[in-house]
Amino acid sequence: MTAFSSSPDAPSHTPNNKVLRKDVSGNNASALMVNLVATRAKRKRYGLALLGALLLVSAYVGVVSGSLSINVSELLWHELSQLTRPLFSQGALIEEGGANREGTFNSTHWYVLTELRLPRVIMTLFIGALLAVSGCAMQGLVRNPLADPGLIGIAGGAAAAAAVSMAIVPPLVPALASVWVALWAFGGALLAVWTVLRFANSAQGVSVATLILAGVAINAFTGTIIGAISYVASDDALRQITYWTMGSLAGASWTLCALVAAAGIIAISGLMVSRNALNLLALGESEAAYMGLNVARYKQAILWLVAFAVALATALCGIIGFVGLVVPHMCRTLFGVNHNVLIPACALMGALLLTVADTLARTLFTPMEIPIGIVTSAIGAPFFLYLLWKQKGVFNGSL
Amino acid sequence: MAHFNPAQAKPLEPLLDLVDVDITRGKRQLLCNLNLAFNAGEFIALAGENGCGKSSLLTVLGGLAPLEKGALSFNGQPLSEISLQRLADYRAVMAQSASTPFGFLVDEILQLARHHIVESPANRHHIIGEIAEQFDITHLLSRNIQTLSGGERQRVFLSKAILQLLPISSHDSLEGKLLLLDEPTSALDLRHQKLVMQQLVSLSQQGLCIVCVSHDLNLISPYCSRMILLAEQGCIADDKPENALTIDTLARCYHTQLNLIRNLDNDVFVTH
């Protein structure tokens, strides 16, 4: 026993050995913390500003390019001078002859700009932002970086219901066909989400594993419905269904634009409000609960927010894949995983990428237009594979 | 819920009081009629063989699992009546294998620990810096959590749990607060084991009540103020470590023959 005597600095309860919190100087580490946070805030500001600038450029390019190229500044100048003409009628007399010749030409351009291009580009911005932000929230919520909103049956439900409305129950008023299909798709998407959540909800809250499995089952079921309808549908309806499932932004109008913008703003601000909750949930649900988060409430709220926003986008534009999956990935590698930055970054990046994709879809083979879903998948799928290749081994065990 | 205020609790009342509590997991009954009281400033080691209900007990103490039988009060109020949001100010938990599929940076995780506390950024950074120094993770602050080793990660999540409880001013007491740890030292090297133990003792001297599940009895017994051995669906020893650890209690607890060595300071060490 004597060999086992305690050494001078052996642990004991005597006060001489205690390390009080106040005694330790935290100056070095605190300065480091301040530095870290400041550097990151600066990087975030510059990064987001750069994304915003790129977005403006791509939106401008989207507006001017197409089968009819528009010189926006000339057109704006002309419209402005038209408006102010009565005020300067004396001086305007000189150029009277030229203006008459250009009148019809400019009014076509003005129509294309204000009634076709602008609503389409603005709607594309919001759809892209909304899809990307929803994907980001979905991945944070189920703690799986490979998740997207399609996972809980939104796209499948919308497509199946749209197919039903196109092939089996045509609208009473043929002029309202697109509204009719959109209503069905919206309803179908929400029905699918509701069904999936019915299975996943238990006394302990939403079970993520059941959520994913029920989503797979619902997607398989909606696939069956679409297949069966395609089998019996007329050629015309079949073409319509195929076209719808490939997604299109061609139906854009100021009314739809306002709808999508409202949904986009609500979704983005709702998720911005829950950014802290998403951060905590990313650490794990019990961890988040221990840290004081009302997990059940936030999970329900975020799921339904995402469901409504994506259901609306899908109902209006068909299925646009990969934006919700790939954009959050890109933003995580560029901006880190903190949802404080990730959500605004996803909104900007999603808007940017979809605007570029839609401009390409319109201009690559003019006057033919490629369905936007094909463009996003064509860019998104290889890029996603590239990401997986680069991160090989990282996901081991986490799936 | 709104009336929860630990300052109003009677000073002599235990911080955490379990009366006739049963712990079940699925349909299996793990612990039966448990009566325990934890007080401010205690550093309690919780030991027992694998699957005896230590972690399940921690989940119940942490307020995440509903109580099936018995009563559990925290600061004089039934635990089930305190909302998780309110509880987060007074109780922190370090779970066994905390991890995240996303590459958070260490300092972001530490900042998240104080998301519920209203304080200036300068104060927050100062407190995080202090704790980072104490647990030797200053050099890890800007690292991605997924690239850390098991021991480094354990120190980060332990710091996170402690940061959740630290008051805004370092002069405020930690009395009335509870820290639940599930094997916080299982991946640590000897230097960091000693460091973590010394820091925990220091925190308990400031009034914090610490309940620490551990299999490393030799590491924790010289530091803890009380040792609880769980076996036979209950608590078979609850005393100072030098009294709780006997050849008899160890045999009942671990179902094998173990030896004890006692040094001159009366500290006890278990050998095979």
C-alpha cells in the first residue's frame, strides 16, 4: 500500500488545487473568438453581396435575351420621352417623322418586356429562391444532406393529381384549364404531405425515419397513378402530362408572379425566423430539446411551411428538380453550414441558378424552348454526382 | 410553468428529488422505486454495468422522458411542469455520442449553446473564450467539428453543455443548476482526463450540481463527492466514493470478483 502514496499534485478536494473560472485568463481565446466572428461576418457580407450582384446581372441578361432581343435602355428612354412628350411638344416636333416609324416596333418590344419577360424573370427568381430555401430547410430538418422536398411526396402528389385533372376530369370552362390543373396539383401535393405526416407523427413527435420511408411509399404510389393514367390517356392528354412533369415557367404572368412572390417571401422570412431552430435541430433532436427548443412545434411549422411553398411552386410550374438538392450543397461548401448565412445564401443562389437555367432553356434552341426541368436535371445531376465523388466517404454511417 | 423561480425554492430543499421513481425502457423495467436527492455543489458519479439504466435515468433527469411512476422535482417544482425552454437555463446535458451530419465550426456550436441567453456579443465571446481555454480547445475553435478526433469532440460538447449554464457574469453563482454528463471522459487522454476532472470539481465548488455517468471508477472517485452504484434494479451504494466502493458492492454491481487498493489519503482504487 505504501508504494501507492499520492504524488504532490494528486487530485484532491483541497482548495489549493482548484482552478477557479475567474482565475484563468480567457483573453487569448476571447480575442480569437472576436476575430473569428468578425472575419466570418465580413466574408458573409461580401459573399452575399457578390451573389446579389451576379443575380442582378443574370436577371438583366434574362430580360434582354430571347428570340426577340431587347435594348432595355433605349426602350426605357423612348417610353420616358413618350410620357413626357406633351411637356416638350415644341422641341419634339423636330423628330416627329422618326418616332412614327418606330412606334409599332417599340410597342411590341414594350409588350414583350413588361408582359412576358419581366414577370417571367421575376417569377423565376422567386421560384428558384423558394425551392432552394425549402431544400435547405428540409435537409436541416431530417439531418440528411441528401434530402429534398420531393422526399415527403410533394412532387409526386402534385404530378399524380395534375395527371388526373388533365386526363380524367377536364375543367368545366376550357379557358381556365391551367388554373384547374394548378388547383389539382396544389391539392395533390398537400394531400401527399398530409398522408406522409400522418404516418410519421407519433406521440414523440415526427419520426424522421418513418417520414422518409412513408415518402418513398407515397412517391411509389403516385408513380403508379401516373403510369396507369398515362396508359389509358389520349395522346393529347399524354403529351400534356409529360410536358407538365418536365416543368415550365412559360405560363408566367403578373398574377402568378405576385402569388409566387408572396409564397417565396413568406417561406424565406419564416425560415429566417427559424434559422436558430434549424441550427439546433441539425445537432440532433434530443440535443435541441436539451438546449431549450420546442422541437415538435418547430418541426411541424417548418415542414408545413416548406410543403405549402413547394406545393404552390410545383402546382404553377410543374416539377423542377435538383434546385432544392444541389443549391444548399453548393452554399454549404461556400458559406458554411450555419443557417444564419445558409438561408439567405440559398435564396440568392437558387434564384441565380434558376434564372440562368431558364435563360438557357429559352435561348439555346430558339424559337424552341426546352422544359426547365430538363435543364435543371441536366446541370444538377452531374454536378451532384461530382459532389458525391468529391465527398466520397464523408457520408459513411450518417445515412 | 410561469411561476418557476429557483430563487424562491427553500434553501434546504434538494436541487433534484426523486421519490419512488421507476425507469423503464421499452417494456423492460430497469430501475425500481428509486429514491434519490441531489444537492447543489455535489459532484456525483453514477456507475453500474452496461444496460443497467444509467443513460435512461439521465434522460428522465434531463426532462426528455416522461415519468411513468413516482415523483421528480427540480428546484422544488415537478420537473414535468417546467417547459423545456425554461429548463434549458438550469439544466444542461452532454449525451454519449453527440455528433452532427453537418460541418459546423467549433465556435458556432459553442455560440449555439448560449442561444437562449440575452447578452452582448462581447460578453458571449469572452465567456466562450474562457471556457475554451479551460478545456484546451482554443486551437480547435475555427475547426470543422467533423474533422475532430473523438476526444477533441468530447471536450467541445462538454464545453457546450457547460456554456449553456454559465451565468452572464462570472460572479453569479451556479447554484440551482444541474449538469448531466454521460461518459464525458471515455475518449480523453490522461492529461485531458485530469484537466476535465479538475474543471468539474471547480464548477461544483461554485454551486453546480454535476451528475456524471462513468465506467472509469479510478478516474472519477478521487474527484467526486458522492458515488452511486446502480444494480439489482436499484441503488446498492450511495456514499462518499471511499465508502461506496467495497469488494462486496463491486461484486454485486459488476458480477465479477474485483480488488481494492487504498492509498494513504484513503482514496480507493479498483483493480482486477
